[in-house]
Amino acid sequence: MPHFEVTTSIAAPPRRVFDVSLDVDVHTASMADAGERAVDGVTSGGLVLGDTVTWQARHFGVLWRMTCRISAFEPPARFVDDQVDGPFRHWRHEHRFAPDGRGGTVVRDVVDFAAPLRPFGTIAELAVLNRYLPRLIRDRNRHVKAVAEAPA
């Protein structure tokens, strides 16, 4: 099963970064290029343990829907979102937040996923998804960083 990690340094305290990362509106703004929006479940504001949100976005010219549930919630250290319905055979995204010792936060995104439709899914993972998905997380984190570091 494919696995990747993305590490991002943010000059804001862990609790601030944790809260910003769980904000549906921030997520929507970070994925504006794909037209991503929340269409069911929690559609604005912050997410907490047990919440679900259904995202709709256009990737590769195709309209996708993915419903995720917040399955672990340990403020301000980590939360996990798992796909409960959507395009992947498996999707688990763990968000970890650690103090950097200078008042900021080191964010570590740990993602395990599997494309559907074996063996074609394996080809998609190797040809496209293993590069595309980390880039998507890095793009999202640039937006989270900008929001978290902005003066309150």
C-alpha cells in the first residue's frame, strides 16, 4: 500500500495550527484550484471527533466525492481522517503537530492510501498518484501556514 509523509514548519503554536487544520472553510480555500467544497456532513467551521464531511472536487477533469470521518482526535497533538466512502480503496491521513522549540509547530502528514481497481489502480498509483497526492498536501499546507501565521 502506498505511503508518504510531508513535513511542514509553521511559525505558530501547535494549538493554533491544529485548529486551523480542522477548519472546513480553510480546507476549502486551500483546494480552490480544484473547486473543492464540502457538500454534506459538516460543511463549515471546525471538525471534531466523529464528524464526517463529504468533499466534492474536480481532479484530472473528473468530479469526485469523498466522505471522511475524524476517527482520532487528540488536541493539539494529532487527528486522523479516514475515508468512509469515495474513490480510494483505502485512505488514512494522520496529521501530527509537534512544538518546534521556538514557539512554532512541525506538522507531519502521514498518508496511507490505495487506489481501486487492481491492477489498474496500481498503475495509477505508480504513474500519477504517488507524485500528485504529496503535491496536493504540500499545496494545502502552504495555505494552512499562511492562515496560521497571519496576525489574529
